[in-house]
Amino acid sequence: MDLGLKDRVYVVTGATRGLGRASAEALLAEGAKVLVTGREEKTVAEAVAELGEGAAASPPTTPTRGPRPG
């Protein structure tokens, strides 16, 4: 079935395992491009390598703590 997802880009949170990973796989199978996010940089890199073409890693972010603005 063609869902019309070819070349569209999706951000999938938690795409390193479980439901997020299954969602990323399904989107890629339909020709979409997927930005993979997860808690650990290493597992994100591993997932991107396993998912193959069309998958990319989100840049890592560093949580910050401090006073809330305003």
C-alpha cells in the first residue's frame, strides 16, 4: 500500500527500541526519511546504522539546569 510518505521527513522520538523503533522501520519501508532520537548517543548511532539509508541521528543535546526564565 502506498501511503504517500516517500521523501517526507519524520522525527521519531524513542526510535532506538520498542514502538518508536517499529514506527521508524515502518516509515522507512514506505520511503520516508526518519530523524532518530533517543536518550543515549551510542544507541541512537547504532539504531541509525541498523535502520540504514533514510535514517539519520538527531544532534545530541545537553540538558541544562538553572533558573527558569522570567
